[in-house]
Amino acid sequence: MLAGHSTSEGAWHVSAFLIAQDTPADDALVGWTRQLRARVLYDRGRRPDFRTAIGTYADDQDLDFGAWHFFARRQPHGRPLGYVRLATSATSELFQTRAYLGWERFEEVLREHGLGAAETFEHSRLVVEHHARKLGLGVYLNAVAIAAAGHLGAKAMIGTSGTADGQDLFHERFGFRPVPGTRRYVEQYTEDVVVMLRRAAEPAGDYRDLVERLEADFPAFVTFTAQTRADEARVATHPEERRPAALAEGTRPGGADCWQPVLFDLTCDQDALDFEALLSSGVVRETRDTIEDQLKDLVTSRDPELRFSAETVRQAVQEQLAGRGLREYGAWVWYPWSGQLVHLLPREEFRLVRTDRNRGRIERPQQRRLLERRVGIIGLSVGSSAALTFAMEGLAGAFKLADFDTLSLSNLNRLRAGVHDLGLNKCVIAARQMAEIDPWLDIEIYPGGLTDDVMERFFSGGSGPIDLLVEECDTPYVKFAARERARALRIPVIMDANDRGLLDVERFDLEPDRPLLHGLLGATTAKDLVDLTHEQMVDAILAMVGRDTISPDMAAAIPRIGTTLSSWPQLASGVALGGALTAEAARRILLDLPRPSGRFYADLETLTSADRSTLA
């Protein structure tokens, strides 16, 4: 019944309906639509205004009436994973943009662009489940809305966009442009918001082909029928007919590419149903519920003096619960790859306790600043140590990981992994381990490595632009191409070379004209490093790390590579040191503390030689 459409982003099944302007406010489908939106916008507590005091989700807007509502699923009758609203000019007086700008300024903006309200549509409330964002659903739904507007006769589209996660940059890739003077902070969204506008006659930016294809096919791939509306209403009023989300989206144990945990909030009716379905499915191998101990840690980390009285701690825990049951408190986290189900504190409380011992080195305000940062890591062999150290220390709240390689037996001398991980992509391994440290981390993976095709998305698109790059790959072209892009975007780069404790720092954020790799390769560009022979590759890497400054052991090993040695010698101790060095540099850079460009050595052999002993 629901029509499907296959794209390069995958197969999505789209359904849509119009909520008439005279629809009762208590209509079941209206309520279900608003709850779905609000749950995603709530974002596990990031936007608290979308959750009520009694634990339900709410996003009531008059603009819902008279607007088209599009839903996307992986399966024809599966759980909706994304949504977007398209309001036509018939409800222009209710536009979100008009409310944001004010009546006069809204009309002024349209006049400045030679437009009128009668020919301008608004798309808004583009919301996508976290795991579906990595599948390209946000791109697809945005393209659907643009295609629908074009088919329905819009000459322009307008809308408000958040900026914290790069949503404005995301819309720019569709040809939308920010309207000057419209950006300001909005408390409800806890971020800056800006008005974006696009003319229908102009190409849809990077997604021109997709939008044109959808517009040509529209509305054949979407069902606009009363039966669709009836089916949606049936699911809205009979949630027991839905499959549990934790199982429906293919997150069963053993999936080679499974790396995202599933979180359940038992105060949410749908999550509670899905949780019970998970428990009865037989796939949970082990349950860990230490919520009482975590609550004790929470109250004593807030007030360390409490720990001297068990009764005082007990009372503080009861006050924290505020009448809620232990089972419903916090979140339950399902790790499909291990079959483990873990009960944890809510996100903010979990992070407060988990990083409590950072205090004195990284204070609470600094911890919060770091969680707003996004770090990109290229190369998850040596880079895996950096990724895990960053996650443990709480140096960022979001990560992008890129590596095309899979774990082989010879990697186990230096990578924190087990024999059960052999054959898995290194991004997947790192992402799993990081999610086991903090399940709320926003992690995006690039298992095909950092190629020209994904370069822009890695640096600027996807879940948002990165603030820092950790480069730990072995390919000279990628090393240079990544630095060229980082310098153009003024993104700092750090690297550990796994020999003599070499730490390399390039502050392109402060020095946008700085030569790549400190000018060690002169005027070399990435294009000069394409299709190198093995000998040329070795020579290029030696030039990058400094052939005259490498350790004697490494100098002796290089001539043997390819004859008596299979590859570059590396040790776990050097990789672990690299994680520490890059984490220290990253922390200082991300907190705007002194960390200049340069090349530095923490050579343990030299630093711990006999003449360096501090003892008499």
C-alpha cells in the first residue's frame, strides 16, 4: 500500500497525508504526529522543552493544520524513522518563519527577494532518528519536501534552521541561503537559529540530481490516500501492533556492521513496549543493573561529605528519585553486538559521575564546553588509541571516524581488540568501544575511508562540521588531501607518528597560511602523491616524519620492509603513548589553552635514560 522509492541513499518507503484545517485538535493522528516529532527533537534531553513534566513528548503547533506531513520508513509497515512538514501558501499566516521574524520583517524579506506570500512554501520540522541519519534519511526527506513543493507550484521555499549541528550548512547544500541579519539564539532549541531561503528555479546544490529525479517521479512514489491516513491512525491508537524498534531495525547480535546502541526511556510508552518486547525476544544475553550504586555515586559526587553517612546517602538518593521507581529511572541501553542490556543514569547525570575524577584537571564548565565539540579521526589503528582516550576523557561529544581497513591478526599487537573482532572494520570496533564508554556519544563512521567522494561530508556535512582533526593514516595522498581541506576550513590538525613519541601540531585555525606539514615537503600537493610506488610511498612518509629524526630502530627496520619485515614496526606502548599525547594536545586546543604549532618529542628512551634520573 505504501509506495517505496530507491535512491543511492537506500530504499525508503514514504507516506504522506494532509491534515485539513478543520481537523479536531484531539485527533489521534495529530497527537501521534506531534509526539513522534517531539521525541526526536527532545534528543535524549538536549532540548528539554519538548518533554512535559509528566514525561510525555509535546510539540503542538497550529501550523500542523493545513500542512502536508511526510513520513519515511525502511519497511512498508515499519516504524517511522523520519518526518518533514510542508506548509503551502494557504497557511502562510501561520508559518514558523513569520512567527520567528515578525509579520513586517517576514514580508520585507520576501519583497527583498522579489517574492510574495502566495508563492512561497515553508518546510519545517525535519526530524530523523539518530541511527537513520547515518543512512542518508535526512538528505532524502529534505529532497522529498523540495520536490513536493516544486510539484505543487512553489516559486520559493523558506524556513528556519538550527546551527549547532551544522543544519544550516546541510540546507546550504540544497541551494538554500541564509538571510542576512536573521540569526539569533532561541531558548527552546538551545542554539542559534537562522532563516534560510531557496528559489525553486535555482539548482538544488549538491543534491540537484536527487531533487530533480524525485520531482520528476512525484507523486508516484508517495501515497496520498485516505487509506494511508487510516493506517497511520490505527498505528497511532494501537501501538502494540508495532515491532520493537530494537529488533525491527536489524540490530540483532552478530551483525558485522552493527555499532550503535539502542536506548530505552521507560517513561515513554513506546519505549516501554519496545523494551518489554526486547526482554521477551531471547536475544538479551546479560543484564547489568547497578542503578542504586550509580545513584549513590551521583549524590556523593555532588556533595562528597555525604559519603561519611550511609543514612544521609540513602536520603539523598530518595530525594533524587522524587517518587520514581528505580526501574524507570534513567535509561536502559541495549548493545546488540554483545547482547548486553545495561541500566544507566540519565545522560547528564551519567556524564557528571563518569567524569567526576576529571575535576581538578578539567572542571565542570570545561567539560561542558568539550562535549559541544566534534572531532574527526582518520586511521583507526594508531588512531584507535586517540579515539578511546578522547572518549574516556570526555574531550568531545561527537566524533567522525574514517578507516577502510578491517582488523587482521597482526593488528592485535597494538590495537585494543579481541580475536572475536577479526574481520570487522576498524571504525566499527572503535565506535563500539566508545559507545560502551558513553552510549550518548554522537558517532559517525566512514568505513570506506576518507575518499574524495566523502571528504566534504567528513569535514563539513553529515552530523556537523568538525572542530579538530586527528590524522593517523598511512596513505600520503590522504595525509595531504586532508590537510589541504583542513587548512582551507581553518581546522587544527594533530598527528602522532608512533616513533620516539612524535607529536605534530598544525594550528591552521590560527595560521591559515601555514605550510602543510611545516613545509617539510616543500610545494608538494595531494595531487603529486597519487599512484605512488611502494618505494615512493616509503620515501614520502619518511619525508613527512623526518628521516633524520626517526629512532635508530626504525631507521634500521625501513630497508627490511617488504623483504624480511611485512610492514612498519609498531608497538602497543607507542600507540598508547600516542593516545595520551594527542589527547593532551586536543584538550588544550579545544579549550583555547596554549598549544602552538610545531613538532615535539616525548621519547621515553631518552627521557628515562640513566642520566635523567631525579634520584641522588
